[in-house]
Amino acid sequence: MEQNTSSEMSKRNSLFQYILRLADSNLIMGHRLSELCSSGPYLEEDIAISNIALDYLGQANALYSYAAEQNQEKKSIDDLVFHRDDKSYYNLLITEEKNGHFGNTIAKILFYSLYQKYFYTLLIDSNDENLAAIAEKSLKEVKYHVRHAKGWTIRLGDGTKESKIRMQDAINNLWKYTDEIFEMDEVDNILIEDGIAVHLGDIRNDWEKSIYECLNEATLKVPLNTTMISGGKNGKHTGNLKEILEIMQFLPRKYPDAKW
């Protein structure tokens, strides 16, 4: 009986950690894109980027709501978002990268949205009904993100000399974070056994194929001999995340008893 209880606790903790990783990546991705509001190259694109940011924040909210239910310390959504430091965040490193120029933003959306497309496609079949429902709703949004990012990647890569150089630089600069997207550990393995989590190895080939096809059409190249960087899933971040949290968490930390 004690062994079964311990096993159930381990599964629940793994599920909580798994959900947080997904939620944190969406939150930080959405926050970064929200910084571009009113700074788009023209009005329609400004609105498009803002809407993509809202989609990510909506996905994050759904995931945090579910995470709060699994949390044994009874922490609220606000606690999870506004009262954790950077070492307690588990987002992918690519999501916290600074926006940079427009090509950099598009490259980040391309890499992340294609991953989400294949990830959510499999997560829909999860034995966890809540995760499956979130995946089904999110996939509809992500398919638009993919179309948008692909269209701009091709347009910039196969555009002017300047746009091609900038787009290739963006691909080169962000490529070092792509291995981390598909890294797995004991958290994933425990949930995969129960049919809850997605085996990331099952989607990597599809992701790479789509990236290669898109970059080829955009007359861009896949970077070679890149030193990969990871750690975000385990709370090891760049200084960028600390800067994001200092801004995002300022008011709730300054006035912890305030009611919004």
C-alpha cells in the first residue's frame, strides 16, 4: 500500500512538472511577443503578432489552471506565474530569447510553432483528458502560427539581399536552442508509460523535415556544426528570463495583498 502511494505521488509530481514546462514556455513566448505590440513593421502584422502572443498566453492560462489542480501546496495560478523565481521556471530557452529584428521573431515562431503542431497532434490522444482537450483547442491556433511563420520565412529568405542575410542570421542564432525542444528525462518517461506524455522522439523527424523543406523553399540553409545549449527545462536559464520576470512580476511582488 505504501509503495502504491509513493508511486502515485511520483506520477502526480511528474504530471505537475510536465504541465509547468508546457505552461512556462507558452507564457514566456507570449510575453516576449507582447513586447512587440505597436512595434510591428505595419499595422496588419502588428495585429497578427499580438494575436499570436494572446494565443500563447491563452494556452499558458489553461495549462496553469490544470497545474494548480495538481499542485500539492495548493498554489494558485497567480502564485505559479508571479511568485516563482527564474530557477523555478522550466521554459525552453528559445522562448526567452530577445525579439531582436523582425526576422529573429519570425524564426522563433517558426521553430516553436512547428514543434507545437506535431506535439499537440499527438497529445490529443493522451490518456489525460485535460491535456487532450487543451491540445485539441491549441492545435487550431498553432496551425495558423505555422502558416504565418512559414510565409514570412519564405518571403524574407527569398526576398531582397538584406532580408535574406537577416533571416539567415536569425536561423543561425536560434538553431542552438532546438535540441532542447526534444530532450526528455524521467518526468517524460514516467508519464509516457501511462500514455499521458508525448514521446518527443516521435515528432523530431517530422519537425526537422518541415524545417528543412521551409528553409529550402526560402533559399536558406540549415546551420551546421552548431554547439547546442539547453537547461531551461531544469531551471537553468540565461539572464534574459530574469529580466522578463522582473518586469512581469513587479506589481504582484510590490503589492502582494492587492486585489486585481
